[in-house]
Amino acid sequence: MSKALRYLCPFCEAEVAVGKPCPGCSKKAKNSKPAKKSWEQDSSSEGLDLPSADFDYDDFIAREFGEASHHKTGLKWYWWLLAIAVLSAFVYRIFG
């Protein structure tokens, strides 16, 4: 019965009791360096020549994307007509 409560580790193929850490892999994990946090930066990000505080965002957008106006995004008239018809049928069905 004790054999059913053990399995082979898929990484190092050591026999491991269910619910316990693998003795071979857990030793490797303890010796490894902890992962760097996402907000921590290394020294290679120093001096990236990032824009200063007087950065003109509107000028940047104009240079990158031009002055073309956006097309109108709205519903066609027949979708409004359909919505009114469905709403009218719904109100008529409830109150009529």
C-alpha cells in the first residue's frame, strides 16, 4: 500500500512520497539564486536616454501619426430603426 503513495519525479526520476517535495529537485531550488522582482531594475537600464520632463506628448503624436482625422464610428440608421422596432415589440408584448 505504501507503493501507491509514491511516484517518480518527472525531472530527476527520484522516488517521492505524495505531498512531499522531491529530495533531488528541492535541493537544487534552495541553492539557486532567487528570481528578481518585476520592479527591480538592473544597472543596464541606467542611461537609456529616456525623454525628459519637458516632453511634448501632443507634438509626438502629431509627428508619429500625422494630423489625419479619425473616421466617424457610429451605428447606421437601419440599426437604430431595428432597435426601435424590437423595443416597441417588447413593450407591446408586455403591456399590450
